[in-house]
Amino acid sequence: MVDNEKKLKTEMYLHYSASTIGGYFGGYAIYNFYELFANAQTANLIHLVSKIVTNDKVGLFFIVLSFIAYVAGNAFYTIYSRFCKTDPKILSLALDTISVTAVGILVNFTAEYYVLLPILFTMPFQWNSFSSDAGYASSTIFSTNNLRQTTTAFTSYLIDKDEKMLQKAKFFGCTLLFYHIGVAYVCFLSAIMQKSSIWFCLLPIAVTVIMYIRALKASKTTTLPTPKLQKAEQ
């Protein structure tokens, strides 16, 4: 029982740490690239339709590219998880590092939106890789579903006094907290360093690597069943 609790806690800490990465990338894109959110496609698909209607061919080109990159990230995760035995979390953290490097280099040559394409590919891969930590369907790259889950779980706890609902609310609430710690971190750095602040995302990535190693060690001491869950919705 003690080992199971330890494994559960390490999975939670890993999820919170990965959420900081998601917050950093999301905040970086919005702060430095005119409110463009690279972690999700809801707003971008609305822009896609609006640019088609207004015949904005220049803007449409980037939106289509961002859509393709995001879809490719999801497709790549599906292919990788189907045919490769290595934990996708490892590759996700590697892709995060590659994205930081690619964006960090590209911003020296252009200020265009195309700089964000590596993030648009990497974030859906991270979303899928960390989507069911500790048995909860939670995203590490955006907040809408996490806010919904926090609110509904805590409201249910107030009504029924079910401790499981309280634990669920704490998990999703902490995910929100750490996500926005990442946002605050990058906004502070971007105010000083502008687009070069991307390099400091290596810190939360390094912390997440450490959390992953801890979770891996804990998983070797016990087996904690994790239910198969649908991916969190935005």
C-alpha cells in the first residue's frame, strides 16, 4: 500500500512538472507572437475559417501549416506508440528539447510565426504522452478541461463529501497551478529577453526528466493499475 501511494505521488509530480513545460511553451507563443496559442487548435481553426471567408491568403498559409504540424504531432504519437516499445514520455521530453533548440536558433533569423512550427508539432505529442498520469485524463498543454474537472470535482465534494472527488479536484487544481507557474516564468523572462527566453524552458524540461526517473524507479517497486482513459479535451 505504501509503495502504491509512492508511485501515485511520483506520477502526480511528473504530471505537474510536465504541465510547467506546457505552460512555458503556451505562454512563450502568446507573449512573443501576438496572442497566438501554439498548444491547441480551437482558436486557430476559427482563424482558418475566418481567413477563408475574408480571402486572406497570406494569413491562411501559416494557419494551414500550423494545422498540419499539429495533426502530424498527434499522428506521430499514434504511430510511435503502436510500433515502438520505448516509453513515449522519453521521446516527448527529447522533442521538447529539440523544439527549444530549433526555436532558439530560428528567432535569430526571423520573427515570423513559422518559428512556432516545432512547438505546434511537439505539444500534441506531449499531450498524448502525459495524458493519463496517476489515472486521471488530464492535459499538460492547455487548461480548459483541467478547469472544468477541478470545478466539477470540488463541487461534487461539497455536495457529497466524497474524498475521492476532493483528491481529483486537488490533482486537476495542482495541474492548473503548475501550468500557470510555467506561464508566469516565461512571461517574466520574455519581458527581459524577448524571444530569446525560449532557452530557459530547458530548466523545467530538466526537472521533468528528474521527475520521470523518480517515477520510473517507483514503478519498479510495485504495479499500480492505471485505467485506460480517453484523452482530455480542451
